[in-house]
Amino acid sequence: MSILVIADHNNSELKPVTRSTLKAASEIGDEIDVLIAGSECSSVVQSVVDVGIARTVHIADAPDFQHAIAENVAAVVVQLAPAYQHILTAHTTTGKNFLPRVAALLDVQMISDIVEVLDATTFKRPVYAGNGIATVKSNDTTRVLSVRGTAFDPIESGIVATETNTLDAGTFPDPSPTTYIKDELAQSERPELNNAKVVVSGGRALGSSESFALLEELADSLGAAVGASRAAVDAGYVPNDMQVGQTGKIVAPELYIAVGISGAIQHLAGMKDSKVIVAINNDPDAPIFQLADYGLVADLFEVIPEFIRQIKEGS
């Protein structure tokens, strides 16, 4: 089974979710190649080589790939597709942008957001906001899959002697008329929400954007990222790039602290795979307690300052 994994990166660093995608690929078969489409991305290439899992790293290095415009990336993937039975990438914003185009151009059914590999043709994926798991079997000659990174542990380094194959720029399809304008990125010294080992999230119970400063102080003392429920985002307390849940970001940190979050199904779908879940809520019947490893029924405005004080004294 020949497998092509499209790396998720920012031209300078390989994103950790690619290692999780490689783990999923390894559960399908061991004939794994990687495509890196970017611009001046030699450091990313070296990162994949160092993993020691891929047989070959295909390198599409050109200015047209710098911003991962979906039409450009999809065209290169389709060029390579005849040699592969499986095409995988992470279920991230980038992957969700170009992979459906790949499936459409190949005239096959895309299977999105897989969380388990049963065999080379059968996979599991969540449905109904994670309340159900569908088992999907594909009879397509090429199986196009996006992988939920939080469902697979990052792959350990292997010992494969990886070769590199720089694709001839003259064979690239004509660039898309789509034009990159700019990125607007939230700047923060805290860890990125998707990759943080500790996440502190707040809900509507905080009552205001000013109250989120309490969570930010707690997060800073723990070296954590700050998240929020959809209710807090809709109320205007925090920007939507902090939203955790079905329509936000999917996270699976080692520690998830839910503060003033009731535990709606849509939120649980985005954090239920966290290793340890701590819930703080003054409602003993809040659904979040059914999922939490540790629960504290208390007023968050009394508990959080005390947490911060004890952490500072302990350090």
C-alpha cells in the first residue's frame, strides 16, 4: 500500500500534527512518502528526513506554494496521485482547504476527520458532534483522508533512510488566479492553542472580557494556552480564534481546565480527548462534570485567585 502524506508546515517549521498524520499512515501500511509544498522550506524537509519514516520526500519548492493556496497544492497532489492508494493530510484549516479539491479532481469520496484506522479500507470518524462514531469503508482505488491529529499520538522516529525528490518546477501546473493578500494572525507569547500541553478555557459564567484576565493570569502561571466556549465567544468576551469545540478548535492537551463552562455537546466534542480534565463550576448538575476527571463545585471568582496564589507560592 503506497501512501502519500502532505505535510502541514509554515515554510520554516513542520507542524506537530504532521507526526500524528504519519502515525495514522503507519497504521495503514509502511510504504509512506511525504509531499512538502512550500517556498524556501529546506528546514521542513530536514525535519521530515529526521523523522526517518518516509521512503521519499517529494519537494515542491516555489513561490506559488508559499501560502498553500488550495488550487496550487491540489494540482501537485493530483500529479503525484497515480502512484498512491492513500492520500492523507491533517484535518487542519490548510488540509480542509485543498484536500476536497484533490478528491473532486480524482473523482473519489473524501473521508474526513478520521480518528481510527481499522484496516487499509476501513476507518472511523465522528458524527453528530462526536456523539456517534461512523465506520466507513471505501472501495475507491485512491482513498483521500484527513486525519484528526488529537486522535493519534505523534509517531516516534524511525530508521528509514529517506530520499529526497525535488520536483521539476517546469512540470508544475499553471498557478491559480487566486491571489494571496495577507495573514491576520493573533500575536501571543502563550503556546498555540492546538499544540499546548495545558489549556485553560472559560465560559459564559465569567461574565465579561475583563474577567478573562483572571484566566490569562492562571494560564501564564501554568505556561498554558487560553481557550473559550462558543457562548463566551458569542457574548464578545474573547475573539473567535480562542473557541474550542465542534465549530472551533479541537484540542487534546495533557491538562484541560474548564472554568465556568457548562459542557454543551458542541464544546465537549472539541476537548473530550484531553488526558486530564478539571472542571470548575458552581452548578453541581453541569454536564461537564460527567466528563471531568476532577470536579470542583465552587465560585470561580474565589477559586481561581486562590489557585494562582498557591501556584506562585509553590514556585
